[in-house]
Amino acid sequence: MLEIFKTNIEDTSDARMIIDHLHRSFPGNSIHIDLHDCDKILRVQGEHFPVDQIIAHVKASGFDCTVLEN
């Protein structure tokens, strides 16, 4: 399963904090934030992760996060 999210994460340290938090909450998944992309893409890939909880975790950290539609 692969899900791609649009965020407003701008800073490398914020990206690392979000990635660390998501890895602790959803271990075993591949998580990456592309700060060079205009949509500040968050990619989550793995066997199982609840999309709504990924969004909730990012928003709880003070950032926008929505599923990027094709």
C-alpha cells in the first residue's frame, strides 16, 4: 500500500520530527517527506497504516496534511 499526502512542512527539522513520530506510531512502514516538491509530499508505504490516523498525527503537530488526489 502506498499513500501520498500534500503537506505544508517546510523545515528539515520539522520533517525529521514528523517522520520519527510516524515511525514510532506506525513501525515497519517506509515514510519520506520530499521538501523539494512544491506540495511537500509525504509518502507512506507499507502493509497497513490508517490514512486518517496519519493525517491526524501530522495535523496534531501543527501542519496541514491531505491525501493527494490523482
